[in-house]
Amino acid sequence: MGGAVSESAGGAEADAVSGAGAAGAVEDAGGAEDAGGAGAAGVGAAGDLPTRSRGVIGLLEENCTVCMLCARECPDWCIYIESHKEPVPVDPGPGGPGDGGSPDPGRAPAGRGRRVRNALDRFAIDFSLCMYCGICIEVCPYDALFWSPEFSYPAGDIRGLTHERDRLREWMWTVPPPQAHDPGAPPARELLAAGGPGEAADGVAG
């Protein structure tokens, strides 16, 4: 009889220990789940891309003058540009052909004062070759190329990674606005030079 009571007491103690262990395991699992959720939330918050992320390149076609600097400086030769020359339309204005003035330079024979300009026919970037160095954006003197943080543009065919001018223009809608200037920074040299010596001195003094 005493053995049975002892055995029952031992079994109850074992069950109690097992129950406590199970409760502890559940609590530990809940804590781990909470920690995992917090970690995931932290990753999501930290996963926001900065404004200067190098995702894809957008083209502002209006600023492009077909100077070819971007294509020449590209170390991967992944920028393709085609253009043609066309006469520059000239506003006659006072003293123009309509007023008996000098002939219209846009209609003059080539080599005799006729002004021409480059017109863009094709601008494409092959992102299967691009190494995202950003040299093309840095050397562009007219701010026609911009970084967009968009990085997901898969293609089923490698030819789909060559983005033509229309698609490059669409990426401009995803380009973030430029960061605000530091209020404590000195004014740009260009502004000081354009403002004259008086304003330049004021800017430096400020």
C-alpha cells in the first residue's frame, strides 16, 4: 500500500514537472515569436531604401543635347545613342527676313551661317551590361540622367533588359526629389558668381 502511494506521489510530481516544462516551452516559444515579429518589423523599417539608392536610371529627354559624354565615359559601353542633325528654327524678330533684314540662318546653305542641332532618335541602356557605377549620371552636364531607387525590373529575355527612351522616361516618375540643402552650408559658387562681388561677399560673410 505504501509503495502504491509513493508511486502515485512520484507520478504526480513527474506530471507537475512535465506540465511546468511544457508551460515554460510554450512561454519560450511565445517569446521567440514575439522577438521574431519585432525583428521582422525592424527589418522592414530598416529596409526602406535611401533616396540616393542606385536602382535604375531615368532619362529626362528634354535636357539631353546628344553630347555623347555618357556613352563615351561608360566603362561597359551599355549606352546606345542615335541622333540626326536638323536646322535650328530662328525667330525672325525685328530686322529679320520679314522686315527686310538679313536672311534666315536656318534656311541658309550649309557652311554659310546655317545653325544646326542634334536631335535625339534613340537613347537606350542595356542593364544586363550596366554595373551601376553612376559615371554617366555624374558626367552629364545637363542633368538628363537620374538615379531611381526602383530595383525590380525582371525580364524573361535578356533583350528585355535593354530599356529604350520611352521606358527610361517612365522611370523618371519614380525619381525622388533632391534632398534639402543644409541651412548652415555656404551658398553655391555658381550663385555667388552670378550674384556679383557684393552678394558674394555677403554670402561668404553669412
